[in-house]
Amino acid sequence: MFETPARIEPCFFQDTIPAVLADLTVELQREADNLGRGLHPESAAELADLVRMMNCYYSNLIEGHNTRPKDIEKALAGAEVEPERRALALEAKAHVIVQRKIDEMYSKGDLLSPTSVEFIAWVHRMFYHEMPEEFRFMERPDGSKVEIVPGEFRKTASDDVVVGRHQPPSSDRVEAFMAHFSMRFRVTEKWASTRIIAIASAHHRFNYIHPFPDGNGRVSRLMSHAMALKAGIGGHGLWSISRGLARGLKDRGEYKRMMDYADSPRRGDLDGRGNLSEAALKDFCGWFLTVALDQIRFSTALFDLERLEDRYRLLVKDISEDKRAPDLLAAVLKHGSLERGDVHLVLKTSERTARNTMSAMVRQGFLKSETPKAPVRIAFPLDYRERLFPNLFTDAELTMPDPRPLSFR
């Protein structure tokens, strides 16, 4: 039977946007605007790098790969990782590198449409170029192994796959489906609310097509991250969709259940005009956007930026005997960076004493710089991150202000 790309319809809501989704877009915009407010952009950029690690940690966890944060940091620094954990660490490194590049392109205004075929192929290509050899092959049902070609869609019958109960489009139809996908979601980029809702619907429809032999889940989560940036709810890079998808709203199995539910076929004349259920798509979008809202609010509570300086001062006071160190860290956090020649002015001491204080803070990982003569910036050493940001890589709950009740059902 000839497969038409209309099989993934509805990609969006044809007539009117459901009120509950419209309400969610307003909440998301408001909460994302508040996230990171008052923090210098350079200091926010350092925190964003920490969130990239959290994002890849949870994205890998969804795939069943539990990677230690310390191993991720070692891999990013080019340090040796124990052989038994090396492959997972390099896989996580690949994720961070791609997300970092996406963020850089967005900040420069060079980010392509995240739902374009060009962007999606680029994400997969860059991700697999960075992958360790162990993860660049997949096993077929007959036991044979085939190499995953970075950036290439499924093409032949031998690449056909089954995902749980779902049978994605045949490999020889993937290009047509992806062209339709890109065309349909390009339309949603015209308005702020539709850009936000499309993050959710595109996430499912992309995975429904399952265009690559492997890596679709990670690519879809990076696509969702890029779409959030384009939609104006990136929150300075200080929140992670992967953490929310890995945890769900009630339990860890929600993501897979909701993805499966959104595969539901149309249920009669009152359920939209496409092949798939519009009601199920509405529920999935409501769930996905509620997860995003929950994660933005989690990051707001986790980073607690109004009290970050106080926490950092107390930490450095406990670690260092230098009474000037907390003042230096607070100044760099506030201003984003500090010229080395200005440190003595901030500390109101001699250049030599100021240099000694600054050098000690760099050695201990509280400050960093591109070169020995470049300005110093704030850093968040992994050994002390639980002190600064408790529960960053754990499942413990934070006390968050109650949001206005929202129901997506």
C-alpha cells in the first residue's frame, strides 16, 4: 500500500487552539521570562553549561544509559575516564557538544528552523560524528550489525523498524514524510503561541516518523530544545526538557505511555479530520507543555538566584581561609567577568595580594578563564554543586510555589 505523508495528520490544530493549550503558552512565557532575571548574562552562560550536562544526563537516562555527572565532566575536559564507563561518558559529551553549538547559533542569530530537514539532519550528523565507535552500530533482528551513517535517513527495506506497538513509515517513504513534516511545522513559526504548542506536537510527529535508524529520541529532544529557544521560552538555557520527560509528572513511565497514546488513530467524525486522533494530540501537547512548565519552575526554585550569592559566599568561606575570597566571587558573579588588573580595585588591596586570592580561586575551580591573561569568570565546580544547587542530579523534590491550576484533560 502506498503510504502518504498525510498519515501524520493532524500535525496541529486546524480551526482553533484549545483553550487549555493557549493558557499554558501564557504561563510558559511568563515563567521563562522570570527564569534567570537579575543574573548577568555571562554568569547565566556558565549556569547554562551546567544545565546542558543535566539535560544530557537525563536524555541518556531515557535511553537506559546511566552516566555519572563526574564522568561527563571528565569527558568534556578531555580527561581519562575508566574503561567501563568511557563509552557512556563520550556519548554524553556528544550530546553536550551539539546542544552547546545549538545555543551558540541561537545567540548569534544563525539557528535554522528546528523542524527543517536541514537542521534535523545536521543534529544527527554532528551527534554521531562525536559518538564513540561502540554506539555507531546497531543490531538488526537477524543478528547482523550495520553502521549508522551520521545524518542519513532510513532508505531501504532493511532499515524498516518497529518501535513497541508502532510501525513507523516504510524507509523508502521517510524523505517524503520529513518534507511534509518540515512544511507543516514551518507554518507554526508565524505566531508566538503556535511556536510554543508546536514544540510538543512536532516532538511526537517526528518520533512517529522515526526517520533515522537510531538516535531519534535524542535528536527529537535536541530539536525540542532548539524550538524552545526559537519560541522565546529558553529561559537563558537554564531549564531542561529531558529531565521532565525522564521523570514525568507522576512517574517515569509517563513519557512512553503518552507517546504511545498520541499514536492513537482518529476516533470518528468528532475527532478532527486527520488520520490520527486530534483529541489524543491535544492531551499529549497538554501533558508535554505542563512538563515544560514544571521544569522551568523547578529550575527557578533550584537555582534560587536571589540567594545564589549568599550560598556562594558561605561555601567559599568554608573552603578558603582567605577572607577576601567571598568578595571576589560575589563581584565576578555580579559582573559576569572581571579583568585581572581590576581585581585589586574590587578587593581594595595590593595587586600582589589580589593576584594571590584570584589564583587560589582559579586553582580551586571557583573561577575560570580562557587564557592565563584573560578576564576571570564564575565557575561551578562539580564537587560543590550539590552545596550550591541541591538535587541537581537527583529525584528529590523541591518546594515550589503553587501554580495556577491547569488541566490538560
